[in-house]
Amino acid sequence: MGSMLAHADDTGQNDTDIELPSPWKTEVEFGYQAHSGNSDSQSLNSRLNATYVEGRHRTSGEWKYYLLYKDGEEDKRQSTYNAQSDYKLGPKSYLYSSFNGVDSRYSAYFKDYTLSGGLGYQFANTETFLLEFEFGPGFRYQEPNKDEIDDDDIIFPDIVQEGIFRGNLNSKWQALDNLAVIASVTIVSGRSNTRTDTDLSVSNDITETIALKLTYSRQYHDKVPDGLYKADSMFSVNLLFKL
């Protein structure tokens, strides 16, 4: 974090130093659930997000981790990570490159990777409201875990290596000083499938650095095995720490 000289008196002493905002923004998030009685399970989900903005460049990275123990044994373990780099072309337009990866030990896919690059456009970018849209071509690689595929898994038992088209819409509304609403929709479309991810979250600041966050996530596939629903959803309540 830096500072710049706002005013100096005749003796050369500074009357006021204006603090410049840090180019770094970091968030840490935790959620925990425990069930007992007819079912015995514990789950932990965590998230780490960092964004760095300097000049025309914006770089962000995010890591999510989910762990589920059921009846005393590890049942699910999954890591999701995103990395993106943007370069401003003008007041509203920018170029982007994006990577999304999922590594899972017990679910239907061992690996699920998407790489994309293209053009982004900010319709609004103020302290109160952000709305931006990205679109571009890319590549998708999916490696199924054939030993773990169940009847309720939205998956076909084939390795996927294909070109895709990605579209992404991000928005953030600072409704009140302590209340923010964030929504995003991401569409990844290829020959094998079209997947739409929708995320909606509401965070309410408890202190300057701690917030309560409610998140709803929905995944939709246009092609699924017979007898399965095309949509899955999840709701979580987490504590968010702003560093």
C-alpha cells in the first residue's frame, strides 16, 4: 500500500497523506455442516480468492475445496480452481484469458479442464454496480472416473477433447454499505454437451473484515443419461473473511 503527498506547508512538512488503495484484494471463506442420527456425515467447504489490479491489467485466481466424510469414511474430495488475466483495450473493452479446472477423487470426473480466451466488455463499472460480459473460443478436456460412475451421475463414460465456446456474465450490486449481491452465469458449449453454471450470492458485512455469505449454485446440462434430471443445485451458508 502506498501514499502520495496531498499538501505541504512552508516548512516542508506534510499536512495530509492520502492512502492509496492496495492493488490486492483477498477473500477467505469457510463453511461446515454436521449431520447425526439416521445419517452421520460432516462436510467442509472453503474458498480462497485473490485479485490484483494495476494499470490496464487485472489478474485473479480462486481455489475452492470440498470434503465430505460419511459414516466415518472419506466420501468426496474435490478441488476447483480458476485463473484469469485481463488487459484493458479501452474504457469498457478488454481482452481475457481464462482457465477453469476441477480435480476430484471420488466423483464422476477425475479431471475437468476448460481453457478460453476472447473479448470482454464492461457495461457498467462503478463502486455501486458492476456488469461485464465475456465471450470467446476455447478447449475442454474431461477424463471420466469410470470406477466411480453411479446411476445418478450426469456423465457419459467417454474422454472429451473438443473445442468449445464460452460466454460469461458477471454482475455485482452494492445494495447497501454492508450488503452486496453478486450473480454470474457461465455457458460452455461443445459438441459433447452444453453446461450452464449459475451462481447467486448475498453477503452481509458483520464487521469491516467479516461477512455472512449465502450462496446458491445451479448446474444445467443439455444432454444427460436417460432417467436423470438436467439440473443440479446447491445452497451454502459461509463465513467470509476480507483480508
